[in-house]
Amino acid sequence: MNNEVKHSGRLSQMFIYTGKLFRMFVFQNDWKVFPMAAVITAIVCFVISKDMFVTMEGTTKGCFAITCICIWNGMFNSIQSVCRERPIVKREHRSGMHISSYICAHMIYQLVLCLGQAAITTAVMKFSDVRFPKTPLVTPSGITDIFLTLFLITFAADMLALLISSLVRNPTTAMTIVPFLLIFQLVFSGTMFAIGGNAAKLKDFTLSKWGITALCTQGNYNTLPMTTPWKTIKKLENVKIEDKTPIKDIIKNVEKKGSEKAFQLRCGKENYHEEYESVRSNVIDCYIRIILQTLLFAVLAIIALEFIDKDKR
Amino acid sequence: MDIISSLLNILSIIGFWFIFKKFGIKRWHALIPFLRDYRLAQCANEPKDGLIYTILSGIIWILSISYSIVDEKTVLFGTIELKDALALLMLILVIPEFVFSFRICKGLCERFGKKYRWIIGWFLFEGITSLIWGLSSKYVPLEKEKEDTIKETVEESGVNTTGSDKDLTINIRERSAKTLRSKRTLLKDIHMNIQPGHMVLLLGGSGAGKTTFLNAVTGYEMADADIELGNDNVYKDYINIKYDIGFVPQQDLMRGSDTVYNTLYDAAKLRLPKSLSREDRKKRVDEVLDSFGLGMLKNTLVDKLSGGQKKRLSISMEFISNPRLFILDEPDSGLDGVVARELFEKLRDIADSGKIVIVITHTPDRVIDLFDDVIVLAKDANRSGRLTYFGPIKESYEFFGKESMEGFLLAINQKEEGGEGRAEELVKKYNDKMKLAVGGEV
């Protein structure tokens, strides 16, 4: 009887679910992710805005903190999105829903949320007087460069959370896994904690490493001054060596010539990082790696959810 | 120290040997490390925990062996000493191993009807404790493990049914589930033919296989069976035929943050043929909304609906595609008598429009007048779901010798469940009746 009857295909199902997700945006309280992104960024910028893209240390810490915000935002966007409605997905799968359409709909919906969050984060950074790089590398402006990077990090983290949400059976389990993912991403970013040996290879599998690298590259990291050595020397100015204060003499000499900035720049030059070299190809390389991880997470989410029929009562 | 440890191990083996004997498990399994732990967990009625415990024990054993043979200077990832990493891993795994071991010991105490303080004995003096439990005649399991023994039960009817080109014809020979250890028959020898326009009650005690039966009929979980809906074979043409089968689950599985209309419209887009125009689709949605009394609530959020309204929406989501076979799993759960009655009257209307409606309910007597037929499933001696009765409601009272559907359940439920334990007798009676009906010998 039904042999010749065609039902909605993957593409049309994707539009059905995309529409449903956007409709439910207001009632499901998903809108809260936008003010939350603004508040978190404002708190972080209060601390990092002065030195971000101004000094090497400030840029490293700032990029790390901003990347953390993006990963946090992305993960909390979708960590519960699938697992909280898993029985509904199972019912609909039984009625002919394609899992790929369902996940693609989530991808589109989350993409828009992430765009909004990245725009808010960028705007709050701007209002907090973060000095954005003047030389763009990918887009026509430095701000849009940073925006694009923030978006890609947020979206990739979002897809990682979507994968976890597709794998686990309930929101409690999903929320238990989040801290482990966050710690992995933050510790293995390779920025704040030195990692050597074979463990360093793990860095390549984090979003944070590529996000921070892209931001530092865009922030012209290698041309910035390094202030820590100068500050340390200043702290040592009263140290006596054989009843003399040679460090104080050096400091006086440098200040007399007005060469503190040159000293700091020289220190920065000695701290050159090849991966942060401010060239377009470096940024594009980071983008490709982040996008590949994003796609991998999405594909794995589809595969994971295809087994939903195996769920027991 | 090694001698004492070996002696205790030997005591454990002897204890396990006799414990397994008490459960009818192969005694030589006590000689094999890990297997004996798994088997003991089965005695405790905790096979899943036993499997996890055995795997954990195996991994810890491998780690401990590795710990004793690796060089102290071996470094992992350039920074961590391998010995430290192995010790850390063992420490992490020992915690769940302890928890699962505790569960198994607790299960053993329950199986033997002994106090929980014996758990300490199992943990601290396994050898002596197992020996006491194995050798003492005071330590006897309350109920032997059922899965290991295949009991004699009612033989199969061997009667296959055939129907007309509009009937639902069900011939389930067997539906089984395989585990690592064994195969369990969930359903066996179920044959029937349901005509269009009939509303059928599906009755059965807990664990009789009602949901398994429905999943097998809808093709969601395939069995060794022939299921035909009219001229279509449900299993062979599942991709297409699934749109002709509406299955309403027990829970109201809908998104609360969407409106009634949109929920139903999206269901229509998923379930109705692609060729249907937008106008026709909208028309169908409006028709179904009105027919289920949801027209006035179309802009209401699903979360704001009452239990009865949610149930009606859940049913209408399946009804939207106008299925030929309509199956509902406890649609009246959580509804009061009046609302439940209204719902079943609606289902009666659906059946009267030429559909086959099959319903599971735990309170059938309040709406029994609305049903045409009843299917009664019961567990046989091997806990397989068997057909105890299929036929008209009126004749069923005579068959069971009872005056209510609850009486049927009382008759088929096992004695330990508070029933009369007549399942086997009634299965045989029904099989004989079927054989006579097709002209065979009893």
C-alpha cells in the first residue's frame, strides 16, 4: 500500500528541526546564553583588558582567558541539548526521523547561538578598551579577525559538548563529564602550564591550543614587549653585592637613556615564538584544525546517536 | 606469608565449589580465577555487577603484574614514571572494584537470607566464609537461579494463522535475547489474526512480554516471525510500513516548549507523504486537532497542558498519518476514571473507522465494554511470554472462569507474585482449543 509513498527526506527534516529549535528559543530559556556571555566576558576583561595585545604576558594570559570563555560558552550551549530529550529523539527516530537531520539542525541552531555569543564577547572586549590588533590577517579588520576566531572556538566547543550530549543518557552524566573536558582543554592548551615530552602531543588535540595560537598570532605577539624581566630587575634594585648596588646602577642608566621600552622589546625579541608569527597562513592553519575537530565531533555525534534504539526502557 | 595466602585461596576454591553445587552451577568453574568471581556474582543474582567486577579485577591483576616487572626508570610521556602511573591507575580502579564487590556480597547475603554483617566476613576472611557457606547445610539459597535450568513447559501449538487482505496476521515463533552467557526466550509461539475495526486489549502480568510483543509486531525489534498487515510484510517492508503503524508510548514524549499546533504540524511533516500539499497538510492538522478536542488549545505550550490533554496530543501525533494499526502503551496511566473513559471512547471511534487498535492498560475493567478482543500473555515455567488467550471478550470470561480482567491476571500470575500460578495450565488449554479449531488432534 505504501510502497510508492515518499516521506520527508533528510534535507526537509533538517529544516523541520531547525525551525523547531528556533521557535523554542524563547520558551526554552536558551536566550540566557547571550547575557551570560556578556557578563562572563566583562568580568574577565576587567582584569585582562589593560595588557591584552599590549604586552607579551598580557596577551598570553588574555588570549588564554578569552579562549576559556569561548570554550565555556560553547560547552554549556549544548551539553544538555540532546540528552535531555533522548526519549523524544528515540520516539521520533522510530517514526522515521533521520539522526543526521536532527544533528545538522542542532548544528545550524548552535551556529547562530555561537555567532551571537562571539559577537557579544567581541563587543564587550571593545567596550572594555581591549586594544584590538590594527593589522588584520584574514578579514579586512582586526576586530572581525578576532570575532571569527572566537566564533570558531565557541562553535567547536559547542560541537564537542553536542557529541557528549549524544553519547550519554541523561543530563546528570553530561554535567559530570563537563569539568573533565574543561580541565583537559585548559591544562593541555600548553600556554599556562609547560608540558614536555610526549605529553606535548596531546596539545594538538585541544581546541584551546589552536584558539590561543590564532589569537596570539592575530595580536602580533612576537612584536610586543616583554615586561616581566624589567619588573623583576626593578624588584632587585636594592640587592647589594660587595656593598654596592650594581643592579640599581644599571636601572638608573637605562632610565636615564629612556630605554626601558627598548629593553622590554629586546626581551620580547628573545622570547620569539615561531607558531605565533603574525602571518595569514598561521591563522588559517589554526582555523583548519579547529574546523576539522568541529566536523569530527559532529560526525561522531551522528554515529553515537544512531545507536539510540539500543536504549533500554 | 605465601603459604597462608595459598591456603586461604584453596579454602576459597573449596567453598566456591560447594556454593556452586548448591546453585547447580558447574563446580569446576571454582578452579578458574575470575570466572569463579563472575559465577559467584551470578549466585548473588548480580550478573551485570559480576561482569564489571571481573573485568576490573582482570585489569588490576594485569596492572599489578606490570608494576612488578617494569623498570623503575621507565618514563611515560617524558615526565611521568611508569611505575607511578600504574600505581595511580590501580588506585583508581580499586575503588569501583570494592564497590562492585560490596554489591555482590550484599546480593549473596540476600540470596542466602543471611544478615548483612556477613559482608565483613566475605571481605576479610573470604576463604573461611566461603567454606562455611559452601559446606554448612544451614546456608541454602532461598531460590535457585532460574536462568540456568530449562524446565519442562507447555509444548508449542504449531498452529499458524492466516488472515484476509486487511487483517493483522501475527505468527511469532520465537523472540529471544542473547547475552554473553546465555540465550533467553522472551516470547514463544504466539499466533493470531486481528480484523480491522477491532479494538484489542493486551493483558499480561509484569514481565510477561507485553512491550516486547508490541515491539515485535511493529517491527521495531524483529523476532523470528511473520507479521503481515494486510498484504504487506511488516519486517520485509519496514521502512515504508512504519508510517502505517502508530505507536503511542507510555510517557508523553513531546517537547514542552513548543505549541500544540506546531508539535502536531511538525509531526505531520515527518509522517505524511511528501506529495501532500501544504494546504492539505494544514487541513489534516486542523481536522485531527478538532477531532481530539485540542482545537482551542492550538497556541498553548505543551508544558501548559493537563495530563489528559498531553495524552491526546501524543496520540494525535501518531494518528496524523492515519495509520492502519494503532498501538498504545498504557495511555490511561496517570489519568482519572472520567478522563480515561473519554480517551478510550476516542480510541473506540478510531477503531470504528476501520483501524486496528491494540491497547495495554492496567485498569481494563473500567473500560472493558469498549473492547472487542483480548490478548492475554503469561510467563511459562521458563519465564517466556506465551499466549494464554486471544479472542472475544465475552468468551474470555468463560475460558478463564473469572468475572473480571483482574481475575484473569490473578489466574496467570505466579504464586510468588500473589497469583494462582495457572499460566501453564491455561496456555495448554488455549493451545488445545486452537488445535481443535483448525481440525487437529489434541
